[in-house]
Amino acid sequence: MAKILVVDDEADLEVLVKQKFRRKIRENEYEFVFAQNGEEALQRIKEHPDLDIILSDINMPVMDGLTLLTHLPAANPMVKAVVVSAYGDMQNIRTAMNRGAYDFVMKPVDFEDLELTMQKTITYVRQLQETLKAIKENNILKMYVDENVLNFMTHKEFEGSLLKNELLQATVMFVDVCGFTAITEHVPANTVVNLLNGLFDKIVKEIIAQGGHVDKFMGDAIMAVFRGEFHLDRAIDAALSVKAHLSDEPEIDAGNGKKFKPQISVGINSGEMVSGNIGSASLKRLDYTVIGDSVNLAQRLQGIATAGQIIITEDVYHQAKESFQCKENGEFTLKNKLKPVITYEVIA
């Protein structure tokens, strides 16, 4: 249904409009709202934020139609006005159009021509509304989907390659907020979410600053992927930066007398992995992610890391030792690994 505001001080115009458009009104195609001058029209715009178009006369008491046009951008920037007036000289037409009128119809009104103009204006407003909706949805989508996924989705081959994948060399980092689960038993759920989101925001900023992207949030943990040149160095830099920032953070008062000192445990691994859409195309539920033994090992390393530790494998240590200070962390038998894994802790 299109909602139309008619602004005119002629007493019999409301009856005439309702007669001429009675079928459209009955079939719920048009809904009309009426005002007798520009000031009253502004009040109607407040009362009906879903207005689509305005049909306005020029010569009215209190506030004329040309003055009303100057107030519309602030009152409702999406609504478009058609001036319907007997004052159809070029000066009034030019003034109306310069003040934002979408069209101009002369009195006495040819209602067939008026309806064509109304339909054209309504179509234009619908296009504006759809564009604004798409922008809002895109901004919301960006809050839930990583930029790399959005870029991938813009490729023309996207739909035809939903289940295709690629091998790449990259670094994966798992970051867990230590001790967070324990406080969830003592504080309200909303407080838990706010605390976790605040910590995640600090962690994610450091990941982004080093050119990484967040693959997913996993409870109180984050999985991040680093690609391109120096991906391992950038991942370790991000982890060290997060650790340093959180060490300067004061204890968080979680309520009920519970104090919480934010710390992280980190597992980092670098190597070959598969990147692509993982999931069910028929279900239309996919994750654009990375999988492989290198990814699994990074998660296992995070699982053995204690609060404040950044754990890597011996292979990664040999790649990073010239740039970072590390120390041996011992051998561990990890899930799905036949041999114990020698680990190192990144210190600085």
C-alpha cells in the first residue's frame, strides 16, 4: 500500500480525492492522509513516518507549499513531493523543483494524469527505499561476515564455485580468554556477554592491525587466519600485542564480589591448509574457512597453553627464532598425533 499525504486548504478536495480513488482505497493500494497547510503537513509527517509521497498545493495559509518543500529533507528525507497548483508559471515551477519537488501538476487536475504522476513518484520512492534497505542489510552483514568472505561473494564465479577450494600456506591462531568460564556461574548472562564482547573487541583490533581476519568466534575463543607475506610473523606480533595490552588492563569487577584479570592462552601454527566453503550447498549453510592438520594442531596447541602463554611447534620455532625470543615448553602428546609434539613458548 502506498501512503499519500494530500496538503490543500480546499474544503471539498478530501471528498473529491476519496471519490476519484475509491477503488484503489478499497483494494488497499492507496491510503490517503490529509492536511490543510504546510504546518499541519509537518505534523502529519511526524504521525505517519511511513508516508511515501506528498501532493501539495502552493497557495495555503500559515505555511505555503513552497516553504513546506524546504522542511521535507529534515522531516522525512525519503518522502517525495508532487506540487499540484494553479500557479503554474515558470517561476513557481522552477522554485518548486529547486526546492526538491519531484514533479509539478497543474490545476484544474486531470486525475488520469495525476495518477500516472503518482505511480511514477511511488515507483521512484520504492527504489530509494530498496536501496536504503540494501545498504542497511549490507552494513549488518558486515557485522557477521568477514570482509574476505564478502569480497569472495562479489566474484562472478561465486555461485558456480561454492564447493571449490584452494590449497594455501597460511598461519592460524587460536586465542582463548582464560578463566572466563568460571565467572559465568556467578554473574548474570548479560554481564558475561558484555565482558566477553569488550575483551573480544580488544583482541580483534590487534588481529586486524596485523592484517589477519577473524574466521570465527568459538564461545570464549577466537580463530584467526593470516595470509600473504610474513603471515607467521604477523600472527605472532598480534598475539604478543594482545598479551601486552591485556597485561596492562586492571582487574574487571564482574559483580557479586568476583574479580577477573583478563589473560589469554594462544596456539599458533603455520603450514598448508585448505581454504573454501565448508558445509552443505543443498542446505544453503556454508562456512568460508580453513581446514587441515595445520589448523587442528593450532587448536591443540592452544588447548595445552596456560594463561599468558603463546605456544608454537618446533617447526614454527625454527621459522620464527630469528625474529622472536622463544623458550622450550616441553613435549606433549596431542590428540590424533602419534608422536609427542615438541613445543616452544614465544616470550617476546
